[in-house]
Amino acid sequence: MTPKDFFFIWVPFCADLSDIWKREHARIVRETTKKLKQKQVDNKKEMVVVKKPKAPGGLKARLGR
């Protein structure tokens, strides 16, 4: 086998591998970004705090009596 025969096969393989690698990396970044955004939305939903009115009995109420 001559170097010409080897590189005739090797160069297209490397080019295809490079293209597939870039596409796969972009897909992983999109999925990760999507998951992080979803987590942020979920965290914002969980952070909603419902405040209960305070029962009289604090310092102000005692001083007012």
C-alpha cells in the first residue's frame, strides 16, 4: 500500500469526522442550554413565597396594649 492510497481514504475520513464532531458538540450545547433554562424556570416557580399575615402578639401589639 502506498502513502497515496492511504491518504486517499484517510483525508475524507478526517473531514467527515471533523464535521460530525462539530455537529455533535453543537447538539450537546443546545441540550445543555435547554436543560439549564428549564431549571431556571422551575427554580423561579419554586421561589414564589406566600406571606402569611402575622398574628398580633409581636412587640408592637404588646406595647399597644
